[in-house]
Amino acid sequence: MIIIRRLLTKTVAVDLNPATREVVTGTEIFAREVGSRLQAAAPELQFRFFASRPRAGLGVDVMVTPFPRLWSQVRLPLALARARADLLFVPAHAVPFAWIGKALTVVHDLAFERHPSAYSASERAYLQLTTRWAARRCPLLIAISESTKSDLVELYGMKPERIRVVPLGGGETVHRPVAPASRLGELGVHGPFVLQVGRIEARKNQVAALAAIEKLDGVTLVVAGPERDAAIAGRLRASSRCKVLGRVDQPTLELLYQQAAAVVVPSLYEGFGLPVINKILAAFGTDQK
């Protein structure tokens, strides 16, 4: 909020589209949680939220403007032109090329530069183009960690003083629904387990976690997250010491964090690493928000 106030804004347009996606990872959670807190954090500002599809439970009024493809580059700029916003805030998406006003965006990581093989050629090209564009046109950028800031300086030549590091938070006493313990049995999870949360792909390094688990007695690796690499998913499923759950709903995920003997983050690269915070908060009986 301090950063937005320094940009001398009164009306702030917010791209909340990532918060409405069906597949939820760290950036989608970040967009949802930040978006739901903006009005309370800065009541003197007027916020206008935009998305391409509706989503319940966001806690704010969202202007839904459907569009089949390239929503952020085509449909959003048209909506922004009518909104007459002083600033566009993009918590987890791309700054539209057609937006000529002030913009502030959050860079979560540069995994597409550090681990390009994890992305298709078109995905990598779009991420490179939009991130470099944001680095050039935004007077300030927000990075979620010192690691991401270092990558922006090293790979994109940004001046450090143009980057503000705002680490991801958590710890508020907000009680989220937790699935009953019987849900573990329904998922086929029995006995002590170690949890890994994230997309199944080479960068997340689940295979290394499984190799470690297979050297231990009486513990299983449970992997929760969408499958991006079918070969790695097949390798995990082939082991009797691993349970691949795929995507799970939020109450189930909360239960997994609470019941896991440990959470492992064997990733080769992360912008931040939310599962670490989630497990700590679960251990102390609070929910990550």
C-alpha cells in the first residue's frame, strides 16, 4: 500500500483475473488474497477490480468482462479506458501493452529464464516479452523475494532501487474449512507421510524427494498439485512409496498440511516457496492468507 500511495494515485484498477482461474497455484492464491485486502488496507483509495470470468469468494465486487483469448492484452485495456484509473495494479499477470497510464506489477519469479525447458516455446516467449516490458515501463516493480530481485538485476539489468521486495505473508487468525481426517483414507493416504505441494514438473524435483523417501522406512511421499510432466508423474505413480493426488480442494490441502509429518520443498528454483509458510502456520494452528 505504501508503494501505491507513493505513486500518487486515487483510483486503482486491479487485474484480478488470476484469482478466478480453476487451476490454483501460488500466483493465483497471491492475487486472491492481496485483492481481498486492498480496500481495507487503503480505504482512502478507490479500487476497481477486473476479471474475465466470475469467481465466488473473492470478497470484492469484480467487473467481469469475458473475452476468449488474450484477455489482458485486448479486453482489459478497453475496460481500463472507461474506468479512467490513475494506476493499474497487476498482482500476478502481464501489464497490457496498450495501457499507457501508470502501472505497478508484482514479479514472482523468473523460472522461465532459469529453467526454460519447463516451458513451451510460446509460453517462454510471452513471459519474456511481458516481463521485460514491465521492467522497462513500470517506475517501480514489486518482487516477492530477494532472490527474484537479484534475478531482475542480473538478467534484465534493472537498477536495484527500482525494485521493492515485499515478501509473502501469513499468520492471521483466519479459520478456513479443513476436511475431516477421514478424507485421507478416501485419498488412499495411510500412515505417516511427507507432503510436497506444487506442479509435477522437473523444476519442482519430486523425483529427488521420492528417492530420499524410498530410503526411509514407514513413510510415504504425498504429492498434491496439477500434472505438467506426464513422464515424471508416471515415475512417481510407479512407486509404492508415493501417492500422487493431483489437484485437491482447499479444505483437503489444509488437512494435508496439518497431518503431514513434514513438508519438503526440493525445488531446483523457487521465487519464494509458499509451502514452507503453510506448514509452519498449520503447525501453530493458523491458516495462511
